[in-house]
Amino acid sequence: MIKWALCLAFVLVIAAPAGAGATALIASICTQSGRTASGERWSPNALTAAHRTLPFGTLVRVTDLRNGRSVVVRINDRGPFRRGRIIDVSPAAARLLHFSGLAPVTLEVVKRD
């Protein structure tokens, strides 16, 4: 019973809507090429990101918990598909956040499209 409750709590934290709390989530940098799931051409210089469930066009404020920097990105792709990660940001967004690799972040939906 306790294992089930812990599992459910973990799922609820990961599935919680952006801005619902200050739970640290993990962001990574997207390194793909070609087209995104929305059909756009992927650009490493755009302030875009991939999220599993948010609608394309949603604007999300990503804040790096280590340094307090934040950036607003537009969701235009699906992912990340690695366990424990909530968002893949473009290299341009990662540069503005001052991280490479992985970073603990919070997400806040600024505008749903």
C-alpha cells in the first residue's frame, strides 16, 4: 500500500500543471534537427521547447533553480522521453538560462494558445 501511494504521489507531481507548485523538475537541452512534432523546422536559435502534454504554441516560463534565471519559451515539439525530465529547451534558451546538460527548473504557463 505504501509503495502504491508513493508511486501515485510521484505521478501527481510529474503530471501537475505548470505553476501548480515549486517542485523541482529536470530540464535538458534539445539537440535534434529537421522538423518538430508541430511541423515547424527546428531551429537551435529560437526560444522553443518540447513538452509531452502542453499544447503547441503554449508559452512557458522556465526558471533555473540554481541561478534564478528565467526565459519564456514556446512549446513546438513533443518530449523529452527520458524518465525524470519535464522539458527539453532549445540551445538558445539553455544559453540564456546559463546551463549545459541538465538543470533543476520550475515551469509556469504564461499563455495557452
